[in-house]
Amino acid sequence: MSEKRVTILVVDADPSLRQSIRVALRMEDYRVLEAADYRAAENVRQQHRGQIDLLLTAISLPGGNGYELAKALVDVEPDLKVLFVSGEAGAMASQYQNSPWKELQLLARPFGPADLLRRVKSILKSGGLAAAG
């Protein structure tokens, strides 16, 4: 019996960044779903017939933010792991002190494919993003 293929939902408004992330992840045989904004990510989640293992999302998104998206998706899929991506790591994270997350997994821009894959593999192995409570 073969191992289950990992599915990752990538959400970012920048199409070139989504493309580079998709290429890197597919080289490692991850199944990649994509969305450009909050609403599209919700639609992709609803249409996907199966589990999403990791949400890789920008913090700033058209139509919402990555924290709100992560909370909404974790409510539906409690085992979902989350990696936030931002070029404004410290400033943005401080705005969400009431966030339900004990620990934020954050990858600061710019990053290369090796950094991305290292973080993704680490999060998939570990507990990823843990909800408080």
C-alpha cells in the first residue's frame, strides 16, 4: 500500500510567488491547490474532495487575512497544519495578539525553494500550528 500524498493549499495574491511555490512543492510530489485570495481559498477548500494537510498562506490577503482564513479552515479541518508567509513578520504578527494560536509558524519573505521545503517538511512532521485551548 502506498503512502498518502500530502495536499497543500497555497494562498497568496502574487501569481509569480504562487507559481514558484507550486513548482518547488510539486518537485517533492506534494499535491498543490491554489487560491489568490480569502474567498477563493474557501471555495477551493469546499470543492476539494479530500483532506488538506497544510495551509500555506500569506498574512495579508484580498478579502481577509491569513489568520482569519486559517481559523475558518481549522474549524472545518482540525488536523490542518498552517504556515504563514509574510514580508512584514513582526509588525503583522503583533496585530493579532488575540489569535487562537499558541505558536505561529512563519516564513519570512524573501525565501528560496530550499528554505520553503525545509519548513514544510518540518511542519508536516511536527504538530504544525497548534490551536490554544
